[in-house]
Amino acid sequence: MKGIMIQGTSSDSGKSFIVTGLCRLLNDMGIKICPFKSQNMSNNSYITPEGLELSTAQAIQAQAARLPPEVYMNPILLKPTHERSSRIILNGKIFHTPATSNYYREFAEHEGINAIREALNYIREHFEAVIIEGAGSPAEINLNAHEIVNMRIAREADLPVILVADVDRGGSLASVVGTLELLSQDKERVKGIIFNKFRGDINLFESAVEWTQNYTGVKVLGVVPYENINIPHEDSLSSGRVTPSQVRELTGFDDAYNSIANLLAQSLDIEFIMKLIRREDTTPQPE
């Protein structure tokens, strides 16, 4: 399978934003690209014409890639019902058993991972490449044995990983280094780092970029400035359910996709990202 996986050092690092922009940018380059997130948690869902549900975030990414949103782009959607339980939406339909403390042992290791594998196989057969979005952080040691959304999915698809860090929150260098240190052998999958949501003079961050590359040995692919571009975050739509017509009518979406794509084209090493997607050698050549 050709493609990349976008993971973050934390929740809200900007993974969805990066995936959305890359979907539009790569589509503009003539690549048949598909967004994918194995498992999402949100009370907001997009309803397909067939009445099936998937995460709004993946529906938006599909539109950025100029594709109709389909449930194989997000086979598992968890909709919290209260603090310790969620409704499971599997392949667009309500699963008969809710997600509780036994979720990973009973559902994720059986119906969940099987649905993910089927979706990945479909994408492999019908698209040139995939951009997979992770969730939260891949360095949550307490979850790593059973997670089905971060490094396990990178291994299932055998894809390189790009790690996104939120500069705006502060502590981005520590979060990058700490995340990489906790990944064990999965650290070798991380082929690039993106610093996201930077405010101010980017030239003042050059020494941080140089230090990060020297310390981690991982290439920094760019620093993305903070831009207030109007696409909804995971839980920003108060209605909870978004129909296809509502998504189309949200103000400025197509312009927003183009704006994000342009921002990433100006900020990131797209040539290197394309080499990762195409599985080309990215080993630095001697000068």
C-alpha cells in the first residue's frame, strides 16, 4: 500500500487539518488519494445518502479529495453516551453492543480489526494512495497493547509516519522528543516531523528545527503557520449530525480546502512527502 500516516504528539495537534490540506493538494496534483481513520470518537457524524454514518472529519477530508464520503474511510465511530460508555457505529451502522471497559478485548480484537482490514484492502485496490489519520498520541503506553488507531494501523498498512506537534500550546520540542522516545521500535516508522500552528516570525524557530533534526535524527518537513481557516473541528458542530446538504452549505468549505492546500504547499517539503507516499528512498545522499 502506498501512502503516509499522520500522527500527533497530542490531541488537537492539527492532524485533521494536515490530512485535509494534503488531500486537496494531492488531488490537485492528479493523485487518486483516499483519507482514512480507523476509529474516531465524536458525537458529530455525517450521514451518507444510504443513511450510513461516519465521522464528520473524514467526510470533510473526502470532500477535500473531491470524493463522496463513504464509510470505508472511517469504519469505526464511537459516540459517547456517558462517561464510561459509547455507542459503536461499525461500517456506518449501530453495533448491537456498546463500547464499555471490555471494548478492546471483546470488540476491537475481533469485529473492529476485521472491519479495518477490509476497509484498508478496499482502499488498496481502488486508490493510488491513502492518507491515514491517527488519534490522540501514539505514546500512550497504557493503550498501546490494544489500540487500533495509531502505530498498530501503521503496521497493518505498512506505512511511514509523519508526526505533528502543536507549537501554539508550548512544549512542542519536549513533546516530539518524548513521543519518539516512548515509541520503542515503532520510532523507525517516523520519517518526518511537522511543527504546526506557529505564531510569529518563523525565522525565530529555525534553531529549534535544526536542534530537533540533530537530536532526533528525523527530518523536520516544515513549520506551518497558525491560520484561522474555517473548517469545523471534531466536536464544533453543535447539531451532532451533519447531513450531506449541510456539509455542502457550510460557508467557504471549498475555498478553505484550497487555502489549507496552499498553506501546506508553501510550508512543507512536499517533494519529500511524495517520496514517502511513493515508497521511494529518502536516505540523505552525500554531497
